[in-house]
Amino acid sequence: MPPTTPIHTCREGPPVHQVRDGYPAWMSDGLTFIGTATVLLRLGPFTVLTDPNFLHRGQWSYLGQGMVSRRRTEPAAQVADLPALDAVVLSHLHGDHFDRIAGRELSADLPILTTGHAAHRLSRRGFRQTVALPTWSSETLTEGDATLTITAVPARHTAGIVNRMLPPVIGSVYEYRSAPDVTPLRLYVSGDTVMHDDLRRIHERFPEIDLAVLHLGGARMLGILLSMDDKQGADLLQLLRPGHVVPVHFDDYGVFGSPLSNFLVETERRGLGSSVRVLRRGETLPLAT
């Protein structure tokens, strides 16, 4: 296995580790793409899962407001395949981000950090450690000298009356420190959002982001954009200027109308292509912590 490259000190792309024997090669420090917006983060002693979606190819997901979509892809893992989790971070409560399999198979005692809307509804479903994170609030996990602070940051599906029909959304920033006096490794996960003015505050608060995970796909309802398409994804990349970016949430459901290829062309056109790291489902991007 080649040595890993610390993503916070080198702009060249670090190696990507493949699925082995049909199962993800879980790394002690890395980001593994499961599918849709589901990623597994291993940061020192902490293991966190985002937006758990484990439906199989061909199964239908209810997206809310009468919208359904059939899954086109197979996730790289199921709940039983995962290592022990310290927390789940859920950007919002839609069926392609927290599905019936997650609701049935995740432990009811697993901490779930999410919006107040989702925390309330999941607690009614029997999850006993839901944590509501209003925008700019934080939750810190600790293990010895190591800390992982997760901060909710602005995100929204769209504007106006359509946005009021949809569940609230948060993005999230992860700051991992192996010891109190070290420079943190900083990751940003966009959640389902479109470009809006409040996203500038993320750059003001966190001017140095090592890795950004962008929810793309250009999903639409009534013709209105609900998640970033290729151009908006490139706009956010230009705004935040992370060391690397991993695109997710782009081809798993029929509701997605903006393919990953468009984003790759757009970022190359703007001179941003060298920062993009495309992961196949089950691949792991090492993170030097």
C-alpha cells in the first residue's frame, strides 16, 4: 500500500484505497464513500457516519411532498458491515438521507446530530440520543486528548415558499485535533443546499478547509433547484477554496438531473479540477490526522 499524503499540507491528490473482496477497506483515518450522501469518516479514535441511506438498487425512496424516486445504484455497505459508530450526522430528514433501513437497523442509542426538526421526529421513532444542532452550534466528542468538534453551518434547499415546504437542512464542519495544541484537520459537508448569501459566512468563520464534501445532483421540484448543480457546485468550491473536494449525491436517484461529468467539466473550465477527488462507492480517501 502506498504511503498516504496529508491533505492539509499537499495539494496533490492523495491515494485512494479500493474495495477489497467486495467490502470497503475501512481505514483508521479516512473518508469512505458509501453512496448518495452517505460517507464514513474515521478520524483518530472517532468514527462518524453521515446521512445514512442503505436502500438497494431498484428500491423506492419517499422524498417528501409526494415525491418518490427509485434508487439507481447499490450502496457499498449495509449497516451490519460498518465498524462501531460514535455518531451519525444527519443534514436533514429526507428518505434519501435517512431511509427505512437506517431507521430499522441503526442502534436506538446511537447519537444523531441533526436539525431540530429531524431530532424531534427521530426521537418519536425511538432514537434516544438525538441532538438538535441549530446553525453555528457545536457538539464535541472527546477521547483522551483527541477531540472532534462538529459545527452546524448554513444550508437550505431553496428559497421562498418551496423552501418552507421542505425540511430544514444543516451543513457541517468537522474539526479534528489529536491533541489540544495541534492544528485541526477541518472538513466541510455541505448538506443538500443551493448557493445563497449565508454560505459566505462559512468561509469567514472557517477560512481554511482541508476537504469539502459537496452534495450535488441538481435535484429539482416543480422545476426549482433543490441541490447544487454543476455550476453552483463550482461556485461554492470557488468561495470556500478547500484543499480537496469530494463530490457525492449526484447519480443515485432518478431525481438527480445534473451528472457528475458536468461538474468535472465545469471545475476544469474554471481551473479548479486539480482539487477534485472522485471516489467510487466503497473507495477510501486517506486523511492524515
